[in-house]
Amino acid sequence: MGDAELEEIRKQRLAQMQSQYKDGNLQEQKKAQEDQARAQEEAKHSILSQILDQSARARLNTLMLGKPEKGKMVEGMLIRMAQMGQIGKKIGESDLITLLENMNSQMSQKQPSVKFDRRRAALDSDDEDF
């Protein structure tokens, strides 16, 4: 074996060891991120159980099943309200329904509608060959 062959073997082994080290670090980072996400979920559920009674909690879970985006938005809003001290007592189902209705009325006022006139788009002269 010549020096060039030994050097090539050393480079390959070094590259192999570096990739193994990187893979180990990636696994540790993924595990740390999963642990952090799990801790955040537990904290969120803890806060929600403190501010919502059973019926309101059930209503929120039903909303999460039907409309997950809206449910997450309501959860976030409730948590922010609790952190700011705007919630003095446990929220019941009727209070949650009122909150959802207010939120729906605000959402319907803010969303603009876009109308697309297909007839006008079909008469576009850019597509014609001359």
C-alpha cells in the first residue's frame, strides 16, 4: 500500500465518522424538539383545563374535530386572554358559545370576497393565434 492509498482510506474513514456524528446530533435535535413540543402541548392543555369547565372543554374539542384551524385559533385566543388576566372565572359552555358567535361575526366582516367573471376571462384575446 502506498501513501496515496492510505491517505484515501483515511479520508473515507473521516468522512464516515463525520456523517455518523452528524446523524447522532440530528437525532438528538429531533428528540429535543419533540420534547419541547410535547411540553408546550401539556402547558396549553393545563391552562385550558384551568379556565374551561367540562362542557366548554367538550365543545372546544368538538370544534377542533370539525374545524381544526378555527379550534386552534380559539385555543390561542383563550390562552392569551388567560395570560393577560382577562378571565376571572371558569368559562362555561354558554360563555364559549357567545365568544364563538362574536368571533364569527368579526370574521365575516373582515373577509373580502373575490369574484371571478369567467365570461370575461374566456373572451381574452391574448390566447388567440394571429
